[in-house]
Amino acid sequence: MALKLKMGDTLRLKKPHPCGGRLWTVARLGADIGIQCAKCGRHALIPRSRLEPQVKEAAPQAAALHES
Ligand SMILES: [Zn+2]
């Protein structure tokens, strides 16, 4: 299933970032997806094909997902 992403969407990934955060905000769309860690603010650029299997949950707003 293709993941539908929009700018500003919040993603929960399966693997936590080294900082411990699992929530990311979509900051750039394209063949590579730019995401920003909601906890430490670091940016990452990941090919869509590699990001999709990592996404556990996606929501249009940060308020919809909670760090756990
Ligand atoms: Zn982080």
C-alpha cells in the first residue's frame, strides 16, 4: 500500500531515533522524503521506498499522535 504523505503530517516510525523519539514531521516531499524528528529537531532525508516499511502510523496533525 502506498503511503499518502502531506507536508506537516506526523509519522510514528517503528525504530526510534537515537534521541529516543519516534515521532517525525514531514518536511519535504519527493522521491526522497524529508522528515524532522519531533523530539530533537534533526532532519533526515529518506527514500520513500525505505521510509514506507518503517511507518507504523501516520496522522495529519501532531496532536493526533503521542510519544510513547
Ligand atoms: Zn531525534
